[in-house]
Amino acid sequence: MDDRLSAGELLQHSWIKKYGKVHDPGDEEIKEAMINIQKFSKANKFQRSIISILLGLRPKQEDIERIRRVFKYIDSDSNGSIDPKEIKLMDKKYKVLEQGGSWTNILNNLDLDGNKMIDFHEFFIASVKHDIYLNQKNIDYVFQTFDRD
């Protein structure tokens, strides 16, 4: 007979419920992420590539954690990706879509793998505060990383 608890039973344990809860992001964090997504979708391919490389090489742990909270909050069905329906639902609450904008078009610009969904990696790259990473030191770092001559 096995006396071990199942994963489901462990998740229901009072200690896990008390200490394992991830705090929901604040309204400002969600708004900021949605605004940054719109800005990122307007960048040209070169700019998006540089930002993507920078964030792949030097992400700050606090940014990853903050954006992960926002991602999990928007991902209402908890399937690990965000679809246009989920982001539109958030926009009904926060009303940040620029006039004439389309979340479907914005998300299509962010969808790197073409699966019509935004995974955490795609969301992180688009929603983080880019101006923190876009400085001469980091840009030099990217070019030195790839420039071999």
C-alpha cells in the first residue's frame, strides 16, 4: 500500500494553499504590459530581433517574475498561452487598445511560431519595459556576442 499523497492531494494541502499562492498582478502592471505589447508590435523586424536577443541573453529575474504573474492572470484558461479572446477580455477591463488598433493583428505580429497563440516567451519579449534594456551597454553586448571579427 502506498501512503504517499498524489500531486492533486498535495496541491490541496493547507500549507501549499497558504504559501504557494502567486499574487495577482496589479492593475498598473497589466496595463503597462498591454501598452508595451502594442509598442513592440509596431517595431520593425530588426528592432524586434535585437530586443528578443537582448532579453534572451540578459533578462532580469524580477522582470521575469513580474511578467509571469501578468501572463498567468491574462491566461484565464491556464493552458500556457494567450489567445486573442483572452487579451480582448483584458482590454474590456483596462481599455488600453489604441484607436484603430486590433488585438488580433497585434498578437499576429508577436506570434513567432505561427500557432495563433502567444506563449510566455513571446509575451515576455513583447511586454517587458524595453527602454530598461535598450541602452548602449546592452546593445554593444549583443553585437560583441555575435560579431566574430
